[in-house]
Amino acid sequence: MNFCSYPRSGSHWILETLSKCTNGIFPRKTGGWRALINKSHSLHIFRNPVVYLCRHGKDSILSYAKFMHHRFASNVRDFNSKYLREMIIENQLPLQWRIHMDHYFSQNNTKICYIRYEDMLRMPINTLKIIMRFYGMDILHLDEQAVWDSCGLLPALSHVYPSGKRGYLPQLKYVKTGRASPDHRMAAFTERWKGSEEWTEEVEMIVNDYIGETLLKYGYLP
């Protein structure tokens, strides 16, 4: 079984939630979902069924740029609009996202199941059931109460230790915030670029030149 997405589209979050909320399908002792599902960000043409997860391009691009900064540049420079602009232009992040979307949506393959990050936030149970049916799993194994208890599992927030060093809370991939309303989650974790100081008007124009039409093509507002 294959699960593909552009980087920072929420694939790890969805697979962890699926693993936690399906009784016995993904035993932790055998590696959980990793033992059965191949997660990839590459461009493939699969013979076997693949779930393709998409997320608004601007959210994905901003999240990916922040991830790359944290991974490779946080010790030498700040994350600011200049760094974001360099990442977008030099690494062509918008072009990568557009190629990714066009590649998977152009295949018109019945072996591809398309889901959206935004739908997982709005309708987590229905989205997980779609994935399970596509993979041939019995949806009766889905613990709906566990899904609601876990629907507040959101990407980990940075933590400032007493020493002043920034990092992430040990052993925590996600922060449980309880059963937040769908509107609350949507407001907090979609269209995040709109509240980003680094996402300047210049960055907005550059990104729209790359993917403005592509966003509309796949049902997103620029």
C-alpha cells in the first residue's frame, strides 16, 4: 500500500491517526503503519493502489520552507521573509508543488485515491473511512470515539527549555488539544500563510505567478 504527498502536507499526521484509531490493523510491535504502508514524497506511477494527499500549495510551501530552515539553517540565520523568498526562488518550491499535483491528478487512474488535508480537518472520520475502504480494510475496525479524542492531535509546537534553547518536547510528535470544533481547527491550521509575517506581498506575487492558476484548477483559492 502506498501513501504519497508533497512534503509537509500532513501525511505523517494522518497515518499516525489512522494507526492509533484502528484496532489491531497496525500493531505497534511490528512497526505500526510503517510495516504496511509505503509513505513517499516522490513522483511515481504505481501499479498498486496509492492514496494521494494534497494540501493548499501556499500552506505546504510555507511549512516546507520552515522545515528546511529548522533542519539545515536555524543555527546560522533567522527564518524571515528574505530566507523564505530565497527558498521559493532558488529551490523553486512552488514549481515543485505544481509538478507534484499535475503528475498525480493527470494520471486519471482508478488506483489513485485523492484526499485533502483540509477534509481531514473538517471530517476526520469520513476521510479515514475513505482511506480504509480504498485499502480494503474493514471500517468496523475504526474506533470513531478514538478519532474524536485524537482529532486535536496537531503538529507539535516549538518549546523553549529553561536554558533558553528552542526545540520540541521530547517524545511528542503532536500536541493533544482536545475536541476542538472543526471551524476552530480550520482557522488555526489552514491558510496559515495569511498570518505569517514572512509571507510578504512580494512573496505572494512570486508564488501566485507560479501556482495561481494551478490552485484554482484543483479547487483552491489563491
